[in-house]
Amino acid sequence: MAASAPSSSASSSSSTGGEADPNTTNLRPPGSSYDAWCGVAHGCTRKLGMKICGFLQKNNSMEERTRMVTSFKERTAKNLQLTCDDNMGGDARFKRSENDFSNLFARDLLPAKNGEEPTMQFLLEVVEILTNYVKKTFDRSTKVLDFHHPHQLLEGMEGFNLELSEQPESLEQILVDCRDTLKYGVRTGHPRFFNQLSTGLDIVGLAGEWLTSTANTNMFTYEIAPVFVLMEQLTLKKMREIVGWPDGEGDGIFSPGGAISNMYSVMIARYKFFPEVKTKGMTAAPRLILFTSEHSHYSIKKASAALGLGTENLILLKTDERGRVIPADLEAKVIEAKQKGSVPLFVNATAGTTVYGAFDPINEIADICEKYNIWLHVDGAWGGGLLMSRKHRHKLSGVERANSVTWNPHKMMGVPLQCSAILVRERGLLQGCNSMCAGYLFQPDKQYDVTYDTGDKAIQCGRHVDIFKFWLMWKAKGTVGFEQHIDKCLDLSAYLYNKIKNREGYEMVFDGEPQHTNVCFWYFPPSLRSIPNGEESRERLHKVAPKIKAMMMESGTTMVGYQPQGEKVNFFRMVISNPAATMSDIDFLIEEIERLGQDL
Amino acid sequence: MAASAPSSSASSSSSTGGEADPNTTNLRPPGSSYDAWCGVAHGCTRKLGMKICGFLQKNNSMEERTRMVTSFKERTAKNLQLTCDDNMGGDARFKRSENDFSNLFARDLLPAKNGEEPTMQFLLEVVEILTNYVKKTFDRSTKVLDFHHPHQLLEGMEGFNLELSEQPESLEQILVDCRDTLKYGVRTGHPRFFNQLSTGLDIVGLAGEWLTSTANTNMFTYEIAPVFVLMEQLTLKKMREIVGWPDGEGDGIFSPGGAISNMYSVMIARYKFFPEVKTKGMTAAPRLILFTSEHSHYSIKKASAALGLGTENLILLKTDERGRVIPADLEAKVIEAKQKGSVPLFVNATAGTTVYGAFDPINEIADICEKYNIWLHVDGAWGGGLLMSRKHRHKLSGVERANSVTWNPHKMMGVPLQCSAILVRERGLLQGCNSMCAGYLFQPDKQYDVTYDTGDKAIQCGRHVDIFKFWLMWKAKGTVGFEQHIDKCLDLSAYLYNKIKNREGYEMVFDGEPQHTNVCFWYFPPSLRSIPNGEESRERLHKVAPKIKAMMMESGTTMVGYQPQGEKVNFFRMVISNPAATMSDIDFLIEEIERLGQDL
């Protein structure tokens, strides 16, 4: 235990990080209340108690004690003594220490000499802030957000000043900043936060992220991330098995998000068919065409721009009224592109579109891709999670025929941000496409099997550890736990759909039960219901969702997204991935929309 | 306080998350030891105490109490009672609860009914693991790593099994997994970890990461990350001021690492000169040429491959013997490219090369870029931090003439991974280059000033919050704190250089004091010192660094990098960015190299 090492038993709270006054050492008055206090402190928790005792043994003059006991310990001490040892003479001596972080600075923390005590106190204080936040996040009487406009926050809120300065601020101010940052933020884990595809606050995932940041390492080599590198390999293999590739064969990597994962897929497809582009650039290839649905995520378009293909060479495919690609349109456009002398390179099939939650018919698309020798990518950033559900995975039927798959556990599976995987059926392509063999990282003459140094597959160099929280959640929930979560979310969206499909004032954006948890609908305030369909009605309806959303945010009660789509005016898009949401929260959302929209 | 809400005062430790047996409610025997226990518990910490008391008031039969008190509280209770209340009848009743996490599962945590107590206990247990890890990380008697080969970890170490399974594991196992993950990892914050450019464990940065994961939000809109979006803007502005752009004008974004930041710079340069590439692809541009030093980071090459320019169109520039670009070589190659009908697009000047730590002469390069109208990017991923130091920032003299700058606070400034900024002098380019105006995120009809929705500038969609830890560290240290850290690291590297430059058995890879903290040297074991220079000597020397490194890792005492460079055989590259390192650690490294290399 470090607690028994000499370096850890002294402490300091002076602002300059100075040591305890040597004159006071070993001057404890015989028979003082020190022993009683220490015995009590010892009881608080075994480890904290030992720490406090060690600390007092070194710093036992009254003055020193007063200076050094910080608020966390002080509360402990004060409460303990009131309970157990009223003979200690009240709490006067501890009074000053309520403010002790005001005399502590970052420079007093580890690795500073005697920095262990303040470090532990500071971290525990932070944890108290965080655990309080966690508790309140799940408490429906807490607001989802406390909305302020940018100029308000920039002007500074009651001592919360965002400006950076030359001189350090005390740890007390830092703790205030932590509290305020959370106060003015948005509780994405709140049971009534439905605004994005990523919602919820998984406790095991959170613990995993805390550990990840404490380990603070980098995925590029086994050398400095042995456990995480192996976890990534095993987890990717498991995901490939679930996709349906034999024995989980293939390759993959975790990337900083679905957009980057989708970008990988285009890069790999290009490398597969035109590997010389890597060295010679796009001039070495004919005109390459990408295909994706008009409902697909904009990251495919971002990738076509970034990678030098050009957004005009991304052909948008027609969808049916539920947002699913019409395969005949794909084939027609493939033929058309070929007739123009272009080369159809890549088709993206979306498994779970962003707005409608639609699943493109993968098998029919795969038939066309096989016929014309085109790379098939499945963007399952949002819908990939349904592969974990025996009940719902049929929606991705044919995914095993894809050449690559994007799957974001940070969306439907509730893993904290960021956690996105790109899976590739053919081994070696990722490496071939991206490797540059940097000598300073990927030395071939290491003592271990360097095939575990997977960093050269990435377009990144340093790469954040995104795997641990996911691995830990999988351990903690089991595959069945993810399945239950997904089934529950889909049940909830069915509940919402059934609740509003025939309800007065509502109109569904598309007919039929949604494929994913996306429920898209218009709400007509009473004043609009009597107006005949037409331009005036459309214009007024277009303004309803933004107005209700603004009022929601200002009252802080719930959050849900809205947008127009094609010719359709603004509608609400409800999505459910939050494990904390229940039917009562769905009911609340509807009540809230009606309450706020009543008089529009 | 949530603690006083009805939902938080009950608890459960049963594996199924069941509620307390209603039959036991309010059946507390009068005069039982409940009051004494509660009074004591109350003393532990104010909040924990209240929680425990609330919990006992609701669940006060002996059986319930026994079932529900988990190990964290149990230790508290046991110690307290031993100290303060020996009449309570010993600790027999609490015995079972040492193992209570074995009956708790992820499904028992929040948002489960009665999940608050187990959640708090679980998180506190995790924090205990993490704070112990933090303490040991700074303790020099702790190993830097406990090395195992991949096959050993894959086979499973004493109950640490990496395989994922169908069924959930208990929280006790999850806690074991957390401990083991740290045990078999690498302590990148250890004072003797010198292996990468990113080292150290900053306590305030760590607290910032813990908060970031607890907030678990996404940078794409002000709507869901109001505080973080503003912090990013203010911090980027401050960085641009430090770069030297008037009033900090310009643009920028935090990206998932230096490689992506460098990729941004190439994309933006291309967009500035050939905006039609965005829509039409690379065929709309002439042959574009990029220039970078042969010592520059491999991410420039990765970018040229990914973006469709081709690695052959990346021209490597000659350097002097210290690894700095020779400007005359740049000009000659620019002229040559133009003569061949290509268009010189982009020059990367490195501020702090990866291996030598060299700073390219930015002003001389900027003169050439201005003369030929070429985009100048400065890759200060590693060396950018020196801008914070009045003593060392002259090494980046001319950086204010750059069109874009990469600067990774997660390297020299000790910010936890990931934290990398791309700064752009001209406003609007990032947006123009990358925006796709996704309607579901960037609605123009929001109630707030939507110019704060910065997500469309990114090539990502979801984007991790990398700013908060950095902002918090800046608040806590002040600009002066970063300066002190940087000056100290450079002093330490000067100390190392002076120690070994004339020491027997050492040879410097290049002459003169290093510009950055990189100290590159060969160590000749005694057996090699008498061998004349030649092929045999080279071959044997080439094997020395890998062998010593392997022994270092197996003994776990320290870690330092090595690599070959060009014609030069393997040499050690020492880098110092770790705030915990002292002269004694430098001395230790040298002793260790000599101890391990003695008999080679």
C-alpha cells in the first residue's frame, strides 16, 4: 500500500505546496484528543481512515491540523466527533477547513511532494460532484437541461467564467467550475432525453470510461496497451461472428465515430479495386461512382468529398415512402453509370436511417452488387445494434453478404461516446490500404508477436481506447443483456406509435409500425386542425415543431428532435435508445407536446 | 437532494433487483441497535451517512440489513462499530456482505428501481480501484508494467478471462476485471515511463475526463453541448492568439488526433485552391504536389493516400543532420514540380519531429510558400506546446505565417488523450470544405444563435468532447503553469544530454543540444566498444536497443523508445513530457540501460 510509504503520510494544503512546518513535528501533547479522533477517523472507511490517521500522525499540532484538513475530511471529522466524541471540544478548530481547497492549487497535487493527500481529497470531491450528478440524472424531478443562450454563458453566470487566464485558479474554483459545467449542460442520460441516437448513461460503461481515462494510453501498439489491444481483437471478432461471417473471420478497427467508419469503408473499397490510388492518387483510377440512399447519413457525402471522389459522383438512390432504397433504382443507376463510362465502385445500404430508422433491403442490394462486382457496405451505425436481438435481427438480413459494416455501439447499445466499429470481411485490406510502417512505432524487432501492433491499420496515429467500456459492458450484461435492452427500446417505440397513430392532432410521417425506434410525426395544435391542407397550413405546421422544441428546452422538461425531410415540413423524430426510458416517459412526452403546443 | 426523494432511500442487493420485502417495513424492534448504528453511519461522511441512514430506516429488519449492506458500507459499519460501539454485538451480521457484489449485476444498477444504492456503492468501489492505481502510478517502487506476451493474456491469467459471453457476470467479477485490466496494463503516468510523446497523468485532466464521460455528450451542436462548445471556441481562440494571429482570428476544431488534424490541413488547402474538388473529385484539379521533410510524421503520407492525392505526389525534403528541412531543397523541388506541370499545393513544416525533435525553419519555408503561393501548414503536434514558453517559443518563429497549425495538447502539455487541435488562419474554409448541412442536426430555425452549431465543420458527425479536460487544466495551471511544465521538461532533457554526451559507451545520434526534449543516442555495451566501426559493429549495435528494451519491459522498471532512422541503426529516443519525471529518473534510466546492457 502506498499509504504506508513515507511519501504519502504527510500532506500540505498551503497554496505554495510547502511542507508541514518542521517545528510542529512530534509535538503532539500527551493525552490529547488525537487518539480518539484518529480512532474514529479510522472507522470511516478502512483506507480513508488510515490515510487520515497517517496524516494526523505527521501533522498533529492544532494549527497544522486546522490548516491541512480539507473539507472532505473535515466533514468526516466533524460528523464523527459530534457522534462519537463530544469531548473533543466541538468543531471550532475545523471551521476554516471548509474552504481549504481555496488554498490548494493544481501544483499541490501529485506528482508534487506530499501531493497524495490533496490528490485523493480532490478526486473524491470530484467524485462526489459526479455521483450527485448521476443520481439526479435518473431522477425525473430534475430538469433535462437548464437552458441559456450562448451570450448568457459567455457573459458569465454567477462566478462561472469561461475565460482562460495567465494565473492558476484554486482547486476550490476548479470544483465550482466542474459543478457549473454540469449545471449548464444537458443530461443526456435523463429518462426524458430523446434528442439524439446516443442517449442514456450506462453505469458500467461510465466506470469503464473512468478507468480508461485513468489508464490514459493509446491503441497503436500492444507495447503500451496490451490488454486493450486484445480486448479490441476479441470484441471485433465477436461482432463479426454476429454479423455472420464464418468463424468471425475478417478484420476491423474501432474509429472515432460512424462518419470515420463510413469513410474507412470507401477507402478500403477503392483500395480493393484500385490499389494504385494509394500511391498515384485518383488519376490512376477511372471515374468512380458511389451509391447511397437519399435518406442515408451525410457522412457518405462527407467521405466522397474528403477522399477526392467528389460529391457529384455520389449517386442518391430513390426510396419507398418508408425511406428504404428501391433496388430497381440502384440497378438502373448502376447501368447508367457504366454506360457513361464510369465505374460503379461502392454501394452503401443503410441499416437504420437517421430520420426514419429505415432498413434498406440488403439481400436485394447484395444481389446487384454481386452481379456488377461492386463493394457493398452496410452502414449499421444506428441499426447495427439490432443484430444482438433474435427478434429484430432479421431487419438486417443479408448483412453477412456485405464487404464492410459500420456498427456504433455508442448508439443503440448505450455505450458511452465514442465507440464505433468498422468491420471488414476480407483480411489485409485495412492494413494494405493504410499502413505506412513508421519505424518509430512498429519496430519489427520487438520481443513479442508484433502482429498485435494494429495501429498501422488506422488512418490515425494515436488512437483513443474506445474498447474498454464496451468490453466491460458486454461482460456485465452478457449478450442477452444487450438483447433485452434493444427489445425493450423497440417495444417502447411500438407503444408510442400505437398511442399516437390515431390520436387527435397527430399525423404519422409514414404509415405502418416503424422498423427501428424512430417514430416520426407531426403534431397539429388545435388552431391548425380546422385549416384545410394547403400552403398556409404547411407553413404554419413547419413552425410548430421548432416552437415546441424551443419551449421544451426553455422549460427543461424533455428533449426530442425535429427536422424537415425532402418536401415534408418540420416533423418530430422520436428515437429511443435510452435504457432509463419507460412508458411513463413516453406518455410524458406526448403530454408535454400537447401542453406546450396547445395555444400555438 | 435526491437522497431525500422516495426513490433513493430504498435499496437492494439481490441479484434480481427485487425490492425490499414489504413485510419487514417499519418492523424495527424498539430500542434496537439501529439508532446507534445509524448515528455512527451518519458520521462517516455527511452524504454517505445520510444515505445509509435513509436506507436503514426503510429496511431495518436484521435480515434485510444484512442482505443489503454491501462491502463498502460494511467496512464503514464494521470499523465504526468496533471503534465507537462495541455493544453492537460484533460484526457477525455484516460478514456476508463482504461478497455482496457477487449477487449484484449490471441490471441492478440505475436506472433499475432501487438502483441508486448499488450504483453508488459500485462507483465508489471503482473509484477506490482507480485512486489506488493513481497513487501507485506515482510511486517509484511500483513497476511501470507487468509484461506478458499476447498468448499469455489470451490464455487467461488467474481468473482474468478476456472472452465475452452470453450471460452477465456479477459486479464482483466486473470489479476484478477492472483491477486486472490495470494490473496487466502499462502505467503511462509513471515517472519512469518515457516511451511515447504522450506521458504523464495530470490529476486535474483526469478529473476533467471523468466529468466528460459522466456528461457523455457530443460536440456537434450547441443544443446538447452548450458549455463544451463555448469552451472549445474560447480555447481555440486563445491558441490562435498564442500562435500569433491578430486578435486570435481564424478558425479551428478539436479532432481525434494529430493525424486527423494533419489530414484536415491538406483537405482545407485543397479546398482553398481547388474548391471544385469537393463536388467533382480530384479529376477537377491538376496534379497536386505536397512537400514534407523526410523526418516528418507519417500522417502526412497517410493523408496523401487517403485524400486521393497519392503518396508519390508527396515529395520528401532533405534535412540537415539535425533533421531540419533544408529550405533550398524545398525551393528546388517546387521549381522541379512546376516544370513537370504539377501544382505545388501544400508544404508541411514540422515543429518538433517525432524522432529528433527537430524544428523546421518556418520563416524560410514561409518565404518560399509566399513566393510560390503554396499553403503552409505547421505540424506542431509535438512541438506546439513550446509556444507556451517564453524561453522556447522562438523555435517556432514564423508560425504566425502558417495557413494552418496542428497542435496536440495531449502531447507536450500533458493533457489526457485525446486532445488535438487544427487551427486555420482563414475563417470559413473549414465550414466550406466540410459542411453538408444535415437537416436533422443543423436546423436553421432553432431558438438560439445557430452559428454556435459547429459540428458541420468537422469530417465527423458525432464528436467526442475533448475540450473540457484541457480547459480545466488551463484554468487550474494558468498559462504560466504550462510554461513551467514545458521549461522543466526541456531542462531535464538538457540534463540528460549533458550527462551522456561525453559518457563512456554513449554516442549521440546528432551533435549539439536537442531543440526539443528528444535525446537520441546509441549505447555501446562494453563488448562492442573495442570493435572497430564496420558492418559487424553496426549489426551488433542494431540489436542492442531492442534487447535492452525487451529486458526493460520484462523487468518492468522503465520504458524508452528506440528505432532506426534512414541509414542509422537502432538507437534510443528519449522523450520527456512527463510532469512526474525528475533528474533522479533520468539517472535511473541511464543506470538501467547500463545494468541491462552490461553483458550484451
